[in-house]
Amino acid sequence: MRDGKYDEINKKKTPDIVKTIREFMKLMLNSLNYGF
């Protein structure tokens, strides 16, 4: 039971982290484009 709950939490957290990283990458790329 405990492992199952832990896995569920990880599944929910991971996409958020990936989304954040992708958004950050987009912002960085946009900054570079405007910078040059």
C-alpha cells in the first residue's frame, strides 16, 4: 500500500517538474532570441 501511494505521488509530481523545466527552457530560448 505504501509503495503504491508513493508511486502515485511520484507520477503526479514528475509531470509538474517536466512542465516547469520545459517552460523555463522556453523562457531561456525566448530571452536568447530577443538578446540577439
